[in-house]
Amino acid sequence: MSAPLSKHEMKLGTPIPDMGEGPISVEPYVSPEFFQQEKQKIFRNAWIEVCRDDMIPNPGDYQICPMEVWDSELIVVRGKDNQVRAFHNICPHRGMKVVRLDHDESSNFQCGHASVLICPFHGWGYNLDGSLRPVMGEEYFDKIDRDQVGLLPVTLDIWNGFVFVHYQKEPPQPLREFLGALADDMEEYPFDSFTHIARYSAQAKCNWKASMDAFHEAYHAATLHGGSIPEAARLPEGSVPTSARIYGPHHSLSMWASPDFRPSPAAVAAWKYGQSFSAGGEMKLPGANPGNDDNWWFDINVFFPNFFCDTGPGWYFTYNFRPISESETVWVMDIFQKKAETCSQRIAQEHTKVMLRDIVYEDLSTLEQTQTMLSSGLLKTLNISSSLEVAVRHLHATACEWVAEQEPA
Ligand code: FES
Ligand SMILES: [Fe+2]
């Protein structure tokens, strides 16, 4: 008789809808036609997270947010009235990007500050609310209708500091309704008491769903992360979430941390005065561990279609998966930790940064090799567990459902 895999049960915090049984189809991970449908029916019908509003804290601060899946790029800017707005980064004169920034390798952010936005081609200028300013040589133009000619606005709303945009002028659901009960469960998490400590990003030749799948199951942890995560969490038991919840198109999992956890000497040093990313933690925060699970480590919260917000005891991190094509995705990770007030807490932040870096390197290392082989046509289906990989099945089922049922926008 083989030993049982888990010393704990995976609880279900919500009813699990019917998502089919057995193997799942490979086609949604490799088909260009399926991806074209996803662009129209998923990414133009769902709210998409693009940044945090505290990354643009002052009037005139803006961030450039690539939105390849809309064939666009957005300017998210805080106006003089303190309101955050989004516009497509296109000049209505002749189509140039109004804001062009060189990629900043050091920070990996595309941020800036301006009191007006000036197109670099012929100098048309825009106020921070998108309205057109006086145009040089305007007398040489036929009448420019200022009600019609300005930056193209994008529907935007904010939840708990997270800026979401929607392709449609009048979205089918308001943001908060779309985020639903997952946002209810996370509502009280003190996001605004955290500070951004690191960003990592990568562009991988891998489908966006296959990329996400590498990050919302723990089954791989004992094998793939054999060398990087805390010893206790990489026991086979660590492959079993303590609980799982499905909320419409969204889902969340809670990760298990062994009570026998013995941190490394570096983790002990980092832990002494500050929380770092290690198994387990004393800090209890509202809006996390919704199942009140024993030996809770952190929650993996996934807002459909492509945004993760993983909340832990004293740190959280986000992933955005930006689809480029059926076989290419940009992955961006932002890490946040409680603001450091002492040198020791600063060291804890550094520990979190490097520990997560090493772990995500391992996750990322699987993406392109998986996609290459999925694209070979050798497999028509994948053999997944309905419990350990419930999030994989749910994302697959939800994408298929939206492609089948949503209207293209
Ligand atoms: S394209 Fe922007 S001013 Fe001409
Ligand atoms: Fe992982």
C-alpha cells in the first residue's frame, strides 16, 4: 500500500461547479483561432487589472501600460482633480504614440510625470483629462471639433488601489460586481499599508493560460521547487492546498505550511524583526486565509482572466499575464511588503525578494518547454487532477465557456 500523499484534507470553501471530468483539451493552449476568439470574447468583455493607483500618487503622474491583447497601449494618468483616468496612447492627429518612453531597465516601470501630454510628432498637446489644447497652426486646419478630438478614453475603475480597465465604454457589469465574492473575501486586506519592493518580468513563448497554470497549483512544488522553497513546504504534503474556492470565473487556493517548519539561517535572520516570504508566519491579517485553515501559508487569488493577487502574512505579490499570441505571454510580478521601519525589516524585504526570485525562475523555466511540446500535436488532451489542479481545470473551463457563450465586443 502506498503512503497517503497528504496529512491534511483539501477543504472546499465554495461549491465546485460542473467543469467536466477527465482529461482537458490541448487545443485552447495552441490554437491561433481560439486565441483570436479569446481576444474578442474574453479580453474585451472582462475587467483587466493594469497597475496600482499608488504607483501614480500625484497629479500628473502617469504610467504606460502595454495592452497587446487589445492591440493597444494605455496611458493611466492622475489628473489635476486627483482622478485617475486611462487613455489609449494614440494621437488623433496622425496616430503617433503621445507618450513614448524608453524602457527603463533599472526599474522595469514605464512611469513619468507631466502637467500636459505633448505628442512628439507635431506637438499636439493634451490636458490630463484628455482634452485637446490649442494646436500649433490650427488656422491651417478645417475646424477641429474639440468635443470629438482628444485622447481616446478607456473605461477605468479602482478596487482597493488596483486599477482595472474595460474595453467597452459601457461594460456589461460594474467592476465590483465583476470581482464578486473573491473581492468580498479579500476586501479587508490592508493593501495600502504595503510598499512595492520589487518587480520581475519575462516574455515567454507560452500560451497565457498555460503560463498561469504554472502558478496556481501546488502540485509541482515538491518536485520543481525541490531546491528553493522552505524544506517543510516542499514535503509532498505541501502539494495539497488546504482549501479551494471558486467564485464565478475567479478562484482562490490556500497553501499549506508545515508546523514542523525549520527556517534556514538566512530566513531566521530575516524573520527576527520582519516578515519575509517563508513557510508559515505569525502575522494574521484580515482578508486572508478565508477558510481559517490551520498551518496556513498564503492565498493564491486569481481574478479571471489574467490577474493574480497572492496574499500572505506581511507580504503579497501580483502577477499579470499579458497575452501576445496563442503562444507568447508577458509575465509581470510585483512584490509588496509591509513598509520597513527598521534595518532588520529592510533585510527581511531583501530576503523576500531573492527568495521569490529563485522560486519564480523555476516556475518560468517550464513555460517554453511545455508550450513547445504542446504545439507538437502529440497530445490532444492533458491528464489533470480535479482536486490538486482544480484551478487549472477552472481556468480552462472558464475560457472555453466565455469563448462559446460571450458575444465578441
Ligand atoms: S501625430 Fe501627434 S501631433 Fe501629429
Ligand atoms: Fe511554483
